[in-house]
Amino acid sequence: MDDETALFDIEVRLMLEAVYLRYQHDFRDYAVTSLRRRMRQAMTRFHCDRLAQLQDRVLREPEVFAQMLQYFTVQVSEFFRDPAYFRALRREVAPLLATYPSVKVWVAGCSSGEEVWSLAILLQEEGLLERTIIYATDINPDALRKAEAGVYPLERVALFSRNYLQAGGTGSLSDYYVGAYDNVVFDRRLKRNIVFADHSLATDTVFSEVHLVSCRNVLIYFNRELQDRAIALFRDALVHRGFLGLGNKETLQFGTHAAAFEPVELPQRIYRRL
């Protein structure tokens, strides 16, 4: 690592500490290497030559901090992302969820909501949605508003539809949305059993007992300590023999709490609490 990068990493750490002290949002255990590019993008967005200048604006202008949340967290998703994961949920998880009189699902780090709506559609097709509560949580209020609105650009729908079919969809994705100008709006009936709420894996605690936690492509942005904290939350939230789904680049293998889980569908990173 060259001196300039090392100095920039120090500035990033100072920024994260300052944000925690000022706003009580804790990004200090996020991996600095994953933040470098996004902090540089933010500097360009806010016309700052140095990260210290941006930090000053973040501390003194709460509206700038609100806009900065999109740079501290990654808001990239799509409907039925990694279709094999959703096929595995249909095959390995849904039949067992069906044995419960009621079901609770936690989508942690739900971003702009594509995975939440995908799970709602899957549960609807498996006959489970009416007796399921889905908790969709994130730390970014703007992302939560987008997730709850369920409005997505029409230009993305072709990809979403391909994913849906590859994920084992039993109809057509168009059954679940209507067009509105250059967007599509997903069926409000799917949202009746979804609760959208602010929750931080870095600072908050367990809020409910659940049967399935889906937290995909979030842990890769955490350092080892914060990964272990998040997995401990999931372990404590899950019922006995409850399920945990992670992203395809994430694993429990080397974590502190690996012994608390067994693999169900290891290639798709689906585990079960022991």
C-alpha cells in the first residue's frame, strides 16, 4: 500500500469515528478497503478536494450526512438476485416453514427492497405469505422509503423477469406489478405482511424471534468483528432449527459462531441453526 492510500485510509477511519460521535451511526467496523472508492465518489459528488473537507460538511450539515448514507452503505440489488438461492429456498426451506402455524422472516440490510418483494412473491406462490410477517430492515431511511414504495424502473424489469423464471417462479412476474409511466409498481397486497423498519447490525439488538433470516451481500462490507456480531444476532433471533441465508461470497466457515449452524445448501449459503 502506498503512502497516499495509507493516509486516505486514516482519513476514512477518522470520518467514521466522527460520524459515530455526531450521529450515533456506527460504520467503524466496516471494511475500509470497501469504502475507499465510495468515499472518493462522495468527494466528487460534494465538490470536496480532501476527505477532511467532506467530513467537515458531514458534521455541520445534517442534510449532507443524510445524503452520505448511500455512500456508507451499498444499495445494489435486483429481484431474485442469484436465482439458484431462491430455488433452494423453495426446495429446502419453504416445505419446512409450511409446518409452522405462523412464520416470521427477517431480511437484514434490505436496501431498496428488491429481495423483500422477491421473498414475498416466493412465499405467496408457496401458499405461505398470508401467515408470514416479513421484517425488512436497513439503516438508510431513503432506501427504506424506496423499498416500501415498491416502484422500480421499467428498464430493469426484463432482468427481473429472467431471474424470476430461473428462480422457479410458477407464473409470470408481470402478475405482480402494473406499469406506471417509466416504472412498475408492485402489488400492494404483497406488502400487507411486510414491516419496514430501521435497524443497525452494528449497534442494535434482536427484536423478534424468526424462522428465516436472509442477509445477503451485507457481511462482505464488514470486518471480522462486525461479521461475528451480526451472525450472533441472527443466531439469537432464529428459532431452534431456523434458517439463515447469506450471499454467495459470504460464509460461516471461519467465524466465531460457525458451530451454531449446519449447512443445508452450502453452494447457496443456506444454513440451519443447531
